[in-house]
Amino acid sequence: MELTPRQFDRELTLKELLAGLPAGKLQQILEAMFGCGFRLTTAGGQVVAGSAEPGTATTHSPIRYELESIGNLETASADPEKIKAAVLLIELLLHSAARYYMASALHIEAIDADYEALQKKHAALVISETRYRELAASLELRVQQQVAVIETAQRQLYQTEKMVSVGQLAAGVAHEINNPVGFIKSNLNTAKKYVQQFAQLAVLVNSSPDSAIAKGWRQADLDFVIQDFSDLLGESIAGTERVARIVADLKDFSNIDHTEIQVVNINDNIRSVCNMATHELSKTADLLFDLGELPKQKCHPGRINQALLNVLLNAAQAMPERGQIKIRSEYRDGLTSVQISDNGHGMAESTLARVFDPFFTTREVGKGTGLGLTVARDIVTAHDGDILIQSEPGKGTTVTIHLPVGWQCLIRE
């Protein structure tokens, strides 16, 4: 039986339906029932099963499928009950054959659709392979061009490093914001329900302490509700303050691209950066603070934030397991000093001698650009300051940043 895709829902003929049945067994069953010959014919009179001539006194019984006559059962049998049973049996078998027919057709259509999809994918892969071959042919030239660009513009790449750092912190910022917003919403919804209860009972309670409403007040345990409501409001207020701090720190940190010079307290920059980097830093280290009294000074706060962040992330990445990062600040002899110490694995002398080299990194390929400390040094140097690194294998590393309070120069672009 030949199947054409998308034809499983068309009208089926008696001949097509019988083609899916074992004709020999069906003929044996019907001949055994009637004890005489029979034949099945289509609505047009074509014999599709049985003997050519069932006999002289032939009974014609219609065979129906989907409420329509699609053929006849002709037999010489005079037993109407057997004829009726035979017709019902044939119709039942035809319905079963039809379901199989349609399932088979649907399966073939699905296979054809999958084949078409595979052909399209194959064509797309051929196009993609051709494109990649063309790219590979020009790879050497492209690499040479990129090396030339890097060599002439490497000092400008600290903007790229800044974007990498911001991207690393994005997940942490979202985490820090989502938590307080979540319980604020829950608590405020609960508070709204409490207010509805207060509105219904407050008047009666205040006017008649011994009335029925007072009993209802006690039964509803509204004394607890009032206390709980107050606690929920306190939590909600704390949450909103937390969100406000995070948003404020995000706003401060986003000033990296601005060129305005501002008067700031470097301790505020330290706190802002640590708040922004909490999610990233807390994975590997605990932060300890020892911040001294600092005078306000002129600087580019966004770029100072970037330098501090780079040093902090470098310290966190140096932890083989969970450790500590200590941040200390002090003012002495016209200099603001920020000292960031970790108890990580430290560095050998050969590594220490190259930490400020552009693109030098001890991390795995793809996990570091090698520009973090380079950018930090460039920023500090642009503020007429200096950055020193002390390290010993197995004991950790200390990075000290000195910034002159009397700095008056513009950032050198």
C-alpha cells in the first residue's frame, strides 16, 4: 500500500482498508460462519474479497465506515444474525486497519519532515564550513593586524579590563539586589493584610474595650499581629536601605568613564568597591578592615575604584582555598596609603618581576587578561602616586598604593 505524505486524513476505500488485513484468515472465518460462499464488493461493485459467486439467493448487506457505506457483503446465507455479526466483525476490523493506516502515514510524514530538516541543516553546515575555510585562509594576516593594533594601543586597553571586571560583578550585584527586594515585597503584602484587620476592629476596640469586638480582637491575637507588623516594617525598611546602598555604590562605581576630578575620602572608595565586589570576593576570602583617618583629596574616583578593584580581585584569585584579605589605610607625610594584604600562595621572584608587564598572567588560558595590575599601576601613576608589591611564596602578598593628597594634575590620557 503506497503512502503519500500528508494524505493520512483522506477518505479511505474498502480495498485500501482490506489491504492491511490478512485476507486468507478473514475468508476462512467468514466461510466458517456462513457455511457457504460470500464476497465483499466495493460501492462500485468491484469484488475485493471472497468467491466470485456466493450463490443464487444472495443477500446484500452494506458495510459502513465513518457512517458512510463503502461496500457490501454478499452471501447466500439465510441466517440474519450471522450476517449481522459478520458485518460488525468486518467493520471492527476495518476501523482497526484504518487506525493503523493513519498512524503509519503520520509516521512516514514525520520521517519525511525530519529528513527535510536534516537536509536544511546539512546545507547550513556546508555554508558554515565554507565560511570558516575562508576565515582560516586569512587568519595569518588578521593575526598580524591584531598584533600591530595591540602594540600601538595597549595602554588604552584598561577600559576593556574595566568592562571585564564590571561583568564579573554583575551577577553579584543582581544577587544582592534581588534578596532584599524579595522579602520587602513579601513583608509589605503581609502588612497590607494586617492593615485590613486593623481597619475592621480598631474603632470597636477603642470605643468599647469589653464589647464583642474586644473578644474578637483577642481571638484574632491582634496584639501579636501588631508586634509582628512592626517587626516586618523594620525588616522592610532595612531592606530598602540595603538596596539604596547597593544602588549608590553601583552609581559611584559606574563613574569609571567620567573624566571629572572630585574631592573624596579614599576610605569611601574602599567601602564602595568592597560592597560592589562582595559577591565575588566572598567566594574565596573574608575581608578585614583597618581604615585610619584620612583627609579628603582630589582624584579621579572612578579610576581609583578601578585600581582598587583590580588589586582586590587579584588577591582573591590568589587564594588556593578560603583565606583572608586585610585592607588598611593611613595618612602620613602628605600621602594616603592603602595596603591590601592576602594570605594566599604568594609569588616567586621570577613572577614578581613581571607582575606589571602587560598581558602577563599566571592563570589558565582564557581566565585572565594579564592587565589587572598593569591598569592599576597606570592609574596610580597618573595620580603621581606609586604602587609597591611584596610577596613571599607560601605566605601571601601585600600591595601598597601611595597617593599624594596634594595632587593637582589632570589625568594623562
